[in-house]
Amino acid sequence: MEQLVSFPEREPMLSKRLQNSQQISLDQSDVPNLRACYHCPALETLQIGTATALRDHELQTPIDTDTLIHYMGQPSMRTMILQDMRVVVTDDRSQSRYPPIEDLHLNRLGRLSSLELRRVNINADALVKLFRTCTDLRAFTLTRPSGDRAAVLLDELADNLRNVSCSLTSLTLGYNSVHKSPEITLLPSLRNMKTLLHLQIDPSMYLGRRLCPYRLPNHPVVVTRPASSFADLLPDGVQTLTLDIDMEQVMRLPDYRRDIITSIIGARAHLPNLAEITLFEDEAAGAAAVNMCSCGQCYRQVGRIWRGNPGRRSADETQERREFVKQLRKMDVKLFRDIGDGAGRYECTAWGSA
């Protein structure tokens, strides 16, 4: 039977683990004691938070930017992963029993190469403070929690990414946005990120999202872009592209996926290094979208898309589909599909049911 350790006894145990470990994973209960350890010379990978997503009504554990910056500045630190946390900027540290991070002789700019914020609620001020500490950040991941409040807006996120645009080679941005209110801002083009090689993104972060007009009639109309303009988002040097398709958008716009790929085909001359595209379509998210729809139009539309039964096509639609498949094969880019069932991705030779 596991022995329970009282709270006062956890601090020295945690400090010893941090000092002697290269990789360590901590849960939310250890967050209050993280400032107890100043010297972690061997620590390379630090993961804070559980991998199991919290429910919407559960409160996320807060962690302040000064604590994160302290560990980013450790001499061997390369990878930091936060899961289901809330990052806050702490201005008043007068009540803390540990000195401010600025007073420590270990204070230095970190050489962190990978920062992953998974289901993390963070605002623009906290994010820019972390980025200013990273002088050589190569990979960045930000996926927001489903119960998202007071988080960074998309235009603010783009402004903050400019601080690491000279070094970033891999970028992952996620929404967790099935049946959430639409954004009041959209992500601008990422073409200024010249070093970016690998991009994973929900296209609706750039294109905007369309929700059910019957179920949510009082939501304000937001600016959206046509799916055919998606290629304007992409940096010229991108090599691999993963698209987290929002199935609700496929319900609203049956040609959503095809229009996105068509825009990439049209911009092929500006994307000379693009080698593969992966479409990630989460079956669980699609099922959630079906269950939450309340109008008959939504049910009929999602049934047509999800069951792969588009009905009888006209001669023009059939010819258009054939031309699209020909263009896709001529583009010399491998197209993969992943339905989120754990089996991994498979290569597409046609366009499936779209």
C-alpha cells in the first residue's frame, strides 16, 4: 500500500528529485513547492500536469511565469511540457517566502529548445514573458482547454510569435473548439516565419468558424475568410503540414476540405518545399458535434459527411471531382489521413467522401 507523504515533507523530497534527475514528471500538487529548488544542473526535461484532460467545471492549477522562467534558465534544460495548467503573471511577490527570480544568481536566458503548452490557459502578457526568455526556441505547441477563459487572442498570439520567429522550425496550434463561441479575431498570415518547416494547425484559426444559426442565433457575426484563401497563411519554406479539421466546419461547408487543398494546389509555386499534407479528423470530436446539434439541417448534413454517403452527384460534380484528383496527383505532395482512432495515418489516393 502506498504511503501518504504529508505536505511539509514533500518539499525536500521534490528538491532532491529535481537536482538529481534528467527527466521528471510532476502533477499539480507539486506546483506550490517548485520554487524550493534553485539548482537543477542535470534537469533536461520537465513535465508538469497530468495527461488526462480536466472537465470544464474543474479549476486549473495556476503557476506563475517567474517559476517557469527559473526552470527554463537551468543549464541543461531543453524541453518543458505543461498540461492542464493556468499560467499567470505574478506582479507582487512580497508575500512569497522565496526571493524573486531576479535576485537569483542563476538568472539567465534559457536555452530551451521545445516548449509545449497542452490545454493551457495563458494570456498574452504571460506568453510574451516566456518567449523573451527563450533565445533558441525550435518547437512550440499551444492547445487551449475546452473551458477557455481569458486566453490569448489569435491576433495577440501572432504578435507574440514574432519574438521567436527567427528560430522556430516547428509550430503546433490547437483549438479544442467544437461548439464554442466564435473568435473575435483571426490569425494573420504566418509568411514572415521564414524558418518554419513543420506546421500543425486548425484551419479555422485562420479562416474563422461558422456555427449553427438555429442553435446559437444570438452570437455576433464575426469576420471569416473563404476556405480557398487558406494557402495565404502558409510560410514559403514549410515542408510538412498537418490540418486538424474541425468537423463542424465540414458540416456547414461540404467542400471545406477540398477548397483548402485546392488553394494549396494553386499556391504550389510559392511552396516549393512542401512534401506532405496530413488531414487529422478526430472521430470523437465529430461524434460530439453530432450529439450537440439541435436542428434537422445539421443532422442531415453531418450524416452525409460522416457516413461517406454524399448522395447522387450530378455529371458536373463528378467531372469536377475527377479533375481535383488529377490535380492532387500532379502536385507531387503526399496526402495522408488520420481519423484519430489510434491506428495512425494512411496515404490517400483519392478524396474520400468529401
